[in-house]
Amino acid sequence: MRSGHNSDYLFPSRVRPDRPISTRQYARLVDHWVGEIGLDAATYGTHSMRRTKATLIYRRTGNLRAIQLLLGHTKLESMARYLGIEVEDVLALAEQTEI
């Protein structure tokens, strides 16, 4: 039973409940779920879901720093390419934000 602590894993390992499932096992689950709803597993995966989530958050909020932290990117240029937006637009938005 999950205790609701921050240390709990969404997908705990069956072998070692104190650890999460492997990234490979997670990918297998996603492939299975995608297939179950009738989509092509070759088109959807863990990485495409990660990218889609970040893109949707960016479109709704315009918050580049939040996306940068979420993705763990250190450079705005790589984040812009990842999101599929123009580097110039990212840099212009970054310059408008004073820290």
C-alpha cells in the first residue's frame, strides 16, 4: 500500500519496492498502453510524451524557466530546439525577464 510520501514511486519495482521500475520496463508499459487504445506504438513513446507535456505547458504559460527546470536543460538554445520554437523567440523572451 502506498503511504503518500514524496519518496514513494509512481511505478515501484516488484522486485525492489523501494526502487522504481526500470526505464525499459516503463517504456514497455507505455508501448502496451498505446497499443491498447489502438495507436501505433512506434509513433508514441516515453520521450514523445515528455516533449508533448513540455510543449503544452510552454504554450499555456509561456514560462520558459519552468520548462527549462522541468526538462533539466541548461541552455536555452537546446530547449528551443526541443520545443520546436525559434531560438530568437526564446532569447527575446529571456531578455524580457529580469532576475
